[in-house]
Amino acid sequence: MGQTKVIGMGETILDIIFKENQPVAAVPGGSSFNSIISVGRAGVPCSFVGYAGADLVGQQTVDFMHRNGVDTTYFQVRTDEKSALSLAFLDEHGDANYVFYKEHPRAGEGWTLPAFSEGDVLLFGSYFAACTGMRPLVEDMLRRASEAGATVYYDLNFRRSHRDELEALLPTIHSNFRLSSVVRGSADDFDVMYGTRDAREIYEKYVREYCEVFVCTAGAACVTVCTPQGCFDIAVPPVDEVVSTVGAGDNFNAGLACSMIWEGITKNALPHMGQGVWEKIVSTACRFAGEACRTTENYVSHDFGRRMQQEHNC
């Protein structure tokens, strides 16, 4: 497998989206899952490591990945579990409040894992990446990716609903920081975890000792990138006609991962890149995020994905 690729790892969940207390859409979701669907639509080779129940929702999830160019070789369909559901209630700004119906994540048995190469990108994050049940799989994947020279991209995505577990989860979260090439989080994540939204303070106090490269997003406000070269802010283009922000962060991740593949950026280059390179790849990430905000889907459109492929001569 000489072609560089993106590998996503995480949970799958059926998102039932409500607006004005009425269901308006039901789409397969999950943080890393949303990212990998957009990666597939953008024509970048990709695989997904995760699982679903052996039920109608699980089969629809597998079929959906196939239709969107995502390899499911490393995806499990389990007969002893039901697929997870979430209810996403949109407010007038398109922001969501969630109610989840799912079993506690667990690694299970008999998993076949992908091989990594230098230049590949591993996307992982959320509660899936920090909970005890998934730890054996996550650590194995991180070790494999690191030894092969792949970029390990960790999206914290720490929900307020897990705040009561923060003390117990912090050692594992910091271990994920240490094993990652890039740590990405939102100002909301760090406000819950550390009581601050200041990206520079977060980098110096909580991230830098573990990981040299930090990306902090703040919704429609600027993106802050911190590396050993310094910290700088990158403006976020306005998005007209926001329908839903459910997939915005996930698609930012997808855009950044695709841009790393298209630009041939390896993990060793990341700490040494100047502001101009970061502005270029963050601009692509913001385009992905903005596109996802214009729909009740959790991913970029097929048309957008084709335009990205054409721009990068794929």
C-alpha cells in the first residue's frame, strides 16, 4: 500500500436531528466517522476502524461507507450489541444539544488492524479514545502508527456530559497527547477541562509538555495554531446560511487531514512549518467545516468533494 491514506478510528452512531422539536434527518455519525466520510468524498484513500451492531442501523452504516469510498476491512459488525443512537436538538443558530443511547464502548475480540506507512494520517478522538473499554485497541493503533512514521491527529472533542469523569480520564487524555503528532481541540473542550478558553495558555500549561503541535478552534472565531515556532491566529471565513454545526469540527479535521495528504506533509515536518503553510492547510480545513454547516448531513457534499479533487489534481 504505497499510496498515502487517512485511517479513522472511533464510534459509529445514528444521529437523529431535530429542529423545532421535529425530526428532520437521520444520518450515520460519530466524530471520526463523520471525518472519514468527508475524506472519502474528497477522493483521498481511507479506511475506518470501528464497530456497529448486527442490525439494520449497522448494515446501513456499512453500506454508507462503501458508497462513500471508505474501506471497511477493519470494521466489525457485532451480533451481541445494538447500534448506538443520538438525538441532536438544533437551536436557532444550528448548534446542537445531544441525548445519547448507547452501550459503553469496548474493544472486543478478533480485530484485524491496518498497516501504516510514513505520510499516512490516523484520525482519532472523543470519549472513544479515552475510555477504559477501548484502551487496548487505541494503544495498539497509536503504537503502530507511531512506529511507521504516520501522523497521529487527536481531536479531544471532550463533551460536557463526561465532566464528572474528567479526573479519571485525564491521565489517559494526557497519554493520548503524548502519543500524538497534533492535538486539536475546541475552546469549549478546554473550558470544560481546564476552565480557560485562551489557546496560548492552554498550549503552554497543558499541551506543550506532551505534544509540540496544537490547533485550537473556537467556532466562527479564529483558529489558533501553536508550535515551537510560536503561536498565531488564522481568521475563519464567515459561513452564510448555517443549517447545522453538528459536523463542523469533524469536517475541519477531515480538511486538515486531506490537506496534509495533498501537500505531502509528514509528522516530522509539522513542528517546523511556518505560518504560511499552516494558513494554507487551515484554510482548506475551514472550507470543509463551512461546507458541512450548510446541510443537516454530517459531512461535505459529493459536489464539494469533487471540486476539492479537481483543485488538487486527484
